[in-house]
Amino acid sequence: MTGTERRGGDVTGYFTEQNSVETVNGRTGPNADPRLAHVMASLVRHLHNFVREVELTQDEWEIGIDFLTRTGQICTHERQEFILLSDTLGVSMLVDAINNRRTPPATENTVFGPFHVEGCPVRQMGDSICLDGKGETCLFAGRVTDLDGKPISGARIDVWSDNADGYYDVQQPGIQPQWNNRGVFVTGDDGQYSFVGIKPVSYPIPDDGPVGAMLAGLDRHPYRPAHMHYMVRAEGFQKLVTHTFVGGDKYLESDAVFGVKQTLVAPFTKLDGEKTEWRSDYDFVLMPARQKR
Ligand code: BEZ
Ligand code: FE
């Protein structure tokens, strides 16, 4: 076989600095999965152009390989450093934006994050999700509706937040009670929901691994602005994965994972002289399910 033989329909020769993209992509065979071939051809083109643009040194290539190796090595069942890398590079939010284009008044999506746990107990409307007694209590209330404002019955609202110390229950097993600051609520015919939680606090994403080191090297802080997570699912509607953010938080404009959208910044009102210290009202508007092709 010579270096100029044709493979996969493209002319491939010996690899040179100038023909690198065509040479690598030309190796793809005629029986390759078309979507995989398309995605990989683009990835190779962008990767090679990146290497060319920065004139990557041999030392930098080794640092990159070591970084990716450590990123894989720190991953466990509980910790997904590659997703954290995707989050901090804005890739997760870009994929989310492309796949969840919403038109007003539909509620916007945002990043899912690693701290959701499936199987949380269903609670009664108005119940408290705060099991450790820490933090400033807050009533969360609103409606789940369709685009016309019609209430959606039977919507499952999964909520989760950090505790007053800035940790999710799964980050502190044995310290926080299981299901602390989590709950599932199911709407009735009025589409309304309400529960008592705490006014969330801002917290750093896990920054003791390679991603944290990358952020430090870029002079970036690891904080997320205070937020309450929601996943709302209802028959006949698109799944909504979102947060509400606490207005006024000092990290709103520098979220480590780029999750903030203006429409998701919610009012938090101080209630004077009442048992519950804060109130936050927010309505969720769901898009109809996509037609199956
Ligand atoms: C979160 O909000 O729970 C989260 C999102 C992305 C990365 C880390 C944490
Ligand atoms: Fe979070």
C-alpha cells in the first residue's frame, strides 16, 4: 500500500503539516456510520486548526494529555469530572441551548448539574424539604401551565438545593439527612405548587481536582450563584430542567458554569414577622411535546 492510495473516497497521502485534516479524515471508510463520520470530521478539523493556531508545543501537548488522564482518574460513581469540564467550558450550556430552544412565554432550560438524585419521596404541597433545620426558611410557590396559561394537572416537580452550608446532601452522607432539601411535588387541577425550603446560598463547584486547577490557572472563581433546581415533567409536554436564581446574588454574572438566564432570576421577598422568612413566586410554562418523526 502506498502513501497516496485512495481510502474512504478521499485522497490520502503521507501526513504533512499542510494536509493533516484531509489525511486523517480521508481514512474514514465507506461503511462508517454517517453521523459519526460527520461529527468526527468536524472534530478533527477543529482540533487540528486549534493546534495550528496556538502552535502547540510538545510540553503543552504533554500537559494536556496529563490533564485529561487526571480528569478520567478522578471520576467515580459520585464524581464526574468530565461533565464538570464540559460545564466550565460552556459546552454543557451550549448543548442545552441547541437542544432546548424555547420561545416566550415557555420557561427556559438550564444546566442539569451532577446533584440530582432519582427516587426522592413525593411530598404533600406545602411540606418542608429542609430536614437539617439550617438556613433561612423560604416559601416557594407558583403554577405549572401550558403556553396559553392553562394549568397543568399531574405535573411532577422535582426540586433540589444545597443546604445553608453550601453542600448537597449527597456531598455530605452521614452529615446531612438523606433527601435533605429535596422533594417531589405533583400538581392538582389548579396546576399550583408550594413548598418550604431554604433561601439557597451560593457555593463552589467541586474544585479540588483538575478542573479546579484549570479555573485557578485562568484566574476564574469556582462559584455558582444561589439557585433552586427544578425538573418539571408532565404527560404531553417537554421536560423542563431549570433553576430559579436568587436576585442580587454577587455571582449572577460570573456563574462558573454559565447557567444564568435573565428570565430565571426570581424575586425573593423578605416576610417580616412571619414564621417563614422569605417567599419566592415563580410560574413554570411548559412547551408541548415534540412530534415524533
Ligand atoms: C449544580 O448546580 O448543582 C452544578 C451544576 C454544574 C456543575 C456543578 C454543580
Ligand atoms: Fe446546584
